[in-house]
Amino acid sequence: MANWIPLWLHKLSSPPVFYRFAGTLRPWAIALALVLGLVALYGGLVLAPPDYQQGDDYRIIFIHVPCAWMSLFIYALMGIAAFIALVWRIKLAEVVAMASAPIGAAFTFITLVTGSLWGERMWGTWWTWDARLTSELVLLFLYLGVIALYHSFEDRRQGARTAAFLALIGIVNVPIVHFSVNWWNTLHQGSTIRLLGPSTIAPSMIWPLLTMMIATKCYYVASLFGRARADLLALESGKDWVRQIAEGEVRR
Amino acid sequence: MNPTRQRRLTLVIAILAAVIVAAALIVYALQQNMNYLFTPSQVQAGDATHYKTFRLGGMVKQGSIQRSSDSLKVTFTVVDAGGAMPVEYTGILPDLFRENQSVIATGHLDGARFVATEVLAKHDETYMPKELKDAMAKAHAGKHIDESVNQDKQQL
């Protein structure tokens, strides 16, 4: 049995260990996000050929689709962290869930705005109440609800646990957003990239898309680690390990 | 696992299961009810008679677009696999609007005609360079010719 994985995770869930781990990894994640993001933008905006029916307008896909993936991915991750926080009361899980919410909300907002711009050019409308657009808007409201609930409590851990509950319940919306284009007749087109079966996009266009996907993941890691570290310091203030860090800062 | 965690785990899973069942039922119920659009054959079968205004979706029939010379009035025919419906619209059409393009028109029935107040163009999930599309179209056309030649041979 691979016993070291749960053991390592257990160790990592201790705030001082995670604080150091995140501190080491964060600069690498930022650098990777920046480099891959620039490569993907260059590939998508300059190297990729124009689309046969949308011309150059389709290039917003290189922002819109990776952000849409992130909005769902972060919600799923926040839901899992919320589940762990509710059952096992692990402090780090609460911190990760609550630190993910604003990042996910930002990605959802970008998805809606870029989708709106794209829709105006291609469909001829900024907004329409079809299943995909509506469920993505509900996703944004869920994120905002989690953030608001978290901050409406005096005690942060109490707030985190209550908001985690909303985050967990809201997870049913994630498959609805993903499958909305298959379940209902929508103005929004179906999925281009499929895990099962062939994708319907030319290779010269797919690589910047996938590169941007990795870049957004790296950005999420960097942003999450930064937020989680700050939250951990605030939650654990007064503990020995935080005092040591504070003294180290003062001495410098 | 200690009893407290066991209890919390059961409770959280039970609530989550209840929410999933509720959501699944809502999705199932809306599936019949939340149609974004009707196709021409559905309209002709009388599926849209309950609605004063509704959305009509389908392909613009080749060669059916007629523009008025002195106004923004356009008439065209929207078709699907089993039906066709004439549409009338006054206004600016989206860039993607053209023959053989999927469109969604919002409006009401006026006799057999559909009077649209908004026309949206739908695009598919396929992205490729123009050269590739042309090459594929050529290959496809070639195949058609081959097939018709074969059919001719069979008939002979």
C-alpha cells in the first residue's frame, strides 16, 4: 500500500507546513502562469489562422473557454474542500474553500463578459436566457453567496463552515452548466473539446487553447496559495509558528 | 473514524443526496418545459400553439433570402429535417446570417408566416482555418461526384 500519500497529505494539512510549502511553490506557479499565458496569447492571437466562418472574431475563445473551464473547476475544488471542512473540520480545508471563492467568481465574471462580447458579434445579442448562459449566471451568484455568507459572521471559522455548506449544495449546478448544451436546445453551441471522442477544432487552434488552460490553472494555484497563506497567518495569529515569522520580519 | 465525524459524514452525504435528487427532478421537469426554440416541423405539428411569441430555430434555406429594395425588410425560409416556414423580419441581421446558417428567430405566427422581432445567428462548435474548410468541401464534393457516378453505373 502506498502509505506515504495520506501521510504526506496529513502533514501538509498542518498550517505551518502548508505555509512553507505554498511559499516555495508560489513563485514558480506565477512564473509558469505568466510564461504560458503569454505563449498562449501569442499562439492564439498571432499564430492561429482565422476561423472559416467567424474570421478573427473567434479569437476571444482563447480567453473565454479557459476561464469557463476554471469557473467550473474551481467550484468543484471548492465543493470538495467544503466537504472535507464540514466533516473533518480541517482548518486548511476551510481556508482553501474560502480562498477559492473570489478567484472562481472572477473567472466566472470574465467568462460572462467575454461571452457577452462574443455573442454580440456572432449571435447578434449581448445576452439571452438560454440554459448555458443562465446556469453560468447562477454559478456567479453561488460564488457571490459563498463570499457574502463567509463575511457575514463575526467568527471566521463559523462563517467558513456555514459558507462551506452553501458551496457544497451549489455543486449540483456544476454538471448542469456543463451538460446544459446537451440537455436543452440552446443558442450556445455544444462542447468543442471532448475528453471522449474527437474534438472539433483544428490542431493549429487547439494548442494555444490548451496552453492557456494550463496557464489559468497555474494562476489559480498562485493566487490560492497567496490568499491561503495570508488567511492562515490571520487565523493562527498568536501561535508560536506565526510569532516566529513575525519576529523574523521585525528583525529584518 | 470517530462517532462525531461519522455522524457529520452521514448527515452531509444525506443532505447532498437530497439536493442532487431535487436538482435532477427539476432538470427532468424543465426538460419538457424549457424549450429555448421550436423547429418548423414542431410548429407545424402544433407544438407552439400555446405561445403567443416563441423562438423558431432552423437553417436558412438556400436561395430563399429576399431583401426589400427600399427598406430593411427581409424574407427567408427556415427549414429543418421535416418542415419549412417562411419568416419575415425588418431590421439589421447579424454578420453570420447567410444561406445554410442556423438561425433563431423570436416572434409570432401570422397565418402560415412567422413575423420575427429578433433574428440571432447560431454557430456550431467547429473551428478550423478557411483553407482546411475549402479542402474538406472539395473532398466532400468529389465524394459526391463519385457516388453519383457509381449510382449512374448501377442504373445502367
